[in-house]
Amino acid sequence: MASRIEDYALLGDCETAALLSAEGSIDWLCWPRFDSDACFAALLGTPENGRWLLRPSDPDARTTRRYRGDSLILETEFETAEGAVTMIDFMPPRGEASDIVRILHGRRGRVAMRMDLTLRFGYGHVVPWVTRIGPHTLRAIAGPDMVVLHTSAPIHGENLSTVADFTVAEGESISFVMIYSPSHLPLPEPVDAERALAETERFWAEWSGRCTYSGLWRDAVLRSLVTLKALTYRPTGGIVAAPTTSLPEQLGGVRNWDYRYCWLRDATLTLLALMNAGYLQEARDWRDWGLRTIAGSPQQIQIMYGIAGERRLLEWEVPWLPGYEGASPVRVGNAAAPQLQLDVYGEMMDAAHQARMRGIEIRPEGWQVQCALLDHMESVWDQPDEGIWEVRGGAKHFTHSKVMAWVAVDRMVKSAEKFGLDAPLDRWKALRQAIFDDVCAKGYSKERNSFVQHYGASHVDAALLMLPMLGFLPVDDPRIQGTVAAIERELLQDGLVMRYRTERTDDGLPDGEGVFLACSFWLADVYVLQGRQAEAEALFNRLLALRNDLGLLSEEYDTTAKRLVGNFPQAFSHIALINTAFNLTRAEKPAEQRQDGD
């Protein structure tokens, strides 16, 4: 069985990522891209679906691990009665090919080690043809995929796997270099393990050294930024929501989705997190990815895209994988991609406006694309949509969606006025007022003294926490105060925030899921705006305590099982962490940056 979600570490080369358990097993890797088929899929199945185990033969070996500095180089210390060994795992920044490097350094005595490599292409289904092509080299091929392993360890075949039993003595080093390449190309040259380690450490030290945040929670912020960088597809600047698919939002449940794609709704918060931390080039790359991706017919805008801007993300189920701890189905692709979600218009306009305000130039054609999108949004804003939570229970007039339509117009008006851009300002201002009036009349319940999840509803959802941060109404407005109080009454579970009550929302799925970590960070942000600093800090510290031993967060947390759930690590959770840290410690707060809009 796979390890607990929180027991995994992240490795990556800024084009794909692997999950490595505390037991020393790489149980998930999609090669060569985040959205490629997995060649290690034990995370969603069994070891027979692909893994790469490297650890002491002694099952009672003591294990400690850490990232080396502010990098993505993982160091695992194994201690046995006979000795101690350090295992170093990393993926060098991509060169001509993609590599995983594993180095064993003997520190004390002698440690018996075991390696068990099971390669299964096609999400754990396709057994490759494995041949020895040299005394220390194996090649595995299946269709378009080729993986080559270089090591001096005494490897041999056993039950359609490659295994090795060997000993590492004090002062001795043994390395394993695995390389992916398309099968039609010549064999790629292996990297020198120690040289690649030094180069990878320099890469991360230089990148992390650019961080400008120096507040109380610098370590947590920088780990989240490193994670965000690892989830960035370097060739295009797109950032995946997570490197995994189908890790369940409810253990044993069916809320299992593919998150290896890029969501437009993450645009503004991602941009602010990167810009405020000093990563302007990454912010530009993310902005450029967004503008390239949405270019084309405004009627065809999607809520998410592939890492290079692909639009066809067909969803299908993988029948041969039983799912994480039996949570099925395992899904590849995402059927929510073509949904109408009005909030993406607001996100894109807000992101472009925030970029302009902070000196990140937008090309002239970018304004033309924005105007075309707003023209289309003007014709659809009053339609029901599937909302920020991508419900599969039918479209509704979600209050947050309408507010984001208001944000789209508001930011376009402010950009035009601030930067002298050509625009039909009178028409836009009238549209902005019409949306505002509609939301206040239909999305607010006088009886409950709060905004509600959708027009005509009698319950709230956590997306309403965004209203004061978006500048729709000030935080001290009685309607906002009532909404925050309603969320505290109805959506808090063990002090953390659920997206909504699944038993009261028809989202097309059975009841039950964990608390949503990003929403819990949003509540801390609202507390800051309300002047409830002590409560904000207490909630923030509670959320930090939910991270695993390496500082990583998933999408949700199961307050009953006390476990992280959902895809892992989750970019949105780490983006929210970064922005909340800035809200707590910086004079220029992301919550107020969005709120003011100018």
C-alpha cells in the first residue's frame, strides 16, 4: 500500500515531478512532462504498478530526512545497528534529458541496502522490454518511452523487476542515475552524479537567494516558493495545480481529480505571491502564459488549460489502478475544463491590472485581448455558471462568480483610467454598477444578514471570504461582517474552513470531504483586514502545523483522520500561505492590493 500522503517528498526539474516516500520509494513520476503518463504509479495502486525503492534491508532502520537548505535536494539519513548511510535524491534542472539521481554515502559502519525497481509505463500498465547494454547500464523500452539506468550496484532481473542487494561501507559512495528519453533517439549520456549535485545545489541557492521576504515566517514562505517553482513548467511558465491526479479529497471516496493542469483562477494570487517575493521574471512568465493561452475567440475561453496551453483535456478513468487506499475512480484529464465559470474573467483582468500597477508591462495586443474578453463577458455575466468549486450538479447564479464579473469590469475601468488606455468607460461603468446592484439585491439575504452561496440560497460558502479582499465592499460593511460571522458559524470544522457543506450543496457527488486549506488561509487574511491580528496569527500557525515534516501541504485536511488529503503538493495552498504571511507582516498586503485595485 502507498504511504500516507503527508509522508511524501517532492522532487522536480521544473518540467515534471516525482513523489518519494519516507521509506525511500519513488511511487509517482510522470515522464517527461507533468501531464505525461506515469511510469511509477504505485501511489494509486500497488508496487506492481511501478516504483523505485532504495533503502536499508533492515526493516527497523531509523529514518530522518530534510531538504538541503532552500533547495529541492532531499537528504535521508538511515540508521541501523550496523551503521549509517545518507541517501541524496534530486532531479537536476533539465538539460538534454530528464534525470533522477540517487546517491548513497556511507557514514558509519556497514549498511546492507536493497534496491527494487519496477518500471511500468502507461500509468502502471505497460511492462517494458529491459536489456543490459553494458556492465553498469540497463535500458527499458516500451513504445515511445525509454528509460536508462546507470549504476555500479550489482543489479539483476527478478520477476519483471530490477533488483540489487549490496552493502555501503563508511566512506563509500554508490550512485544511481536514471534518464528518460524518447525511444527513437540515441542513448542519452548520463550526468556525473556528484557534479550534477553541485550544479543543482547552485541552481536552487541562486534561485532561493532572490527571495525578498524577510519576515517571521521566512522558512515557510521560501519552502512554499520553492514548491511553486517546482510546479512551474519552465518552457512555458505555466504552473500546475499539483503534480498528481486522483489523490482523494475524502479517503475512500470518489472526489478524485486530475490536477496536472493550469487553472486561470489562480492567476492573481499567484502573480501577487511571486511579485511580492521578488520573483518578477516568474511573474512575467506566468502572465505571458495566461495571455497566450486565452488568445483566440473569447467565446472559447476555458477555466483550465494544459501546461503549454492545450485545450483538450478529455477525462477518462484508469480501470487497472485501484486508487489511493481504494479511492476510485482514478481519473486522467478533467471534464471541468469547458465549464462556464465567470470568475476566470475577473481573475485574468485583475492579474493584468496588478501586473501593470507593479511595472510589469503588458503588450498592446494584451489590452485588445482583454477588451474582447470583456465584451464577451458582458453578454454572459447574467447566466448561471458552475462556479469556483466546479460543481457537477448543475449551473447556478453563484454569488462569488457575479462578484468576479464585477471585478473584471472594475479592473478594466481602473486600468484604462490609470494608464490612459482606450476604452468605452461610460458603458463599462454602467455595467459595473449593474452587476454590483444585482449581487447586492440577489446574492444577499437580509434574513440571514449575509451573502449566500448562490442566488436564492440560504447557506454560505467560503468563496465569500474573498469579497472584502476584492474590494467589492469594505470589510467593516455590516453585510461583510455578517457574512464572515456566518462562515465562522457554519463552515468551521475543528477551527478550519470547509469550502461549503456538501450535504447542503448539490455538487453532483456524495457528501463528505476535508477542510479546504486555502479557504482557511483566506479567513486569516480577513481577520487581518478586520484588525483581529492575534486570531489571524493563531490560525496561520495552526495551518503551518499541518504541513508535513518537509513543509509541504496538500489541498485539504481530514480533521477526523488527522491527515492531509487531496492532490499533493497543492500550489493553491502554498500560494495562500505565501500571501497570508505577507498580509501578516508587510505594510503592503496582498489582501489590500487586490482590495484597492489601484
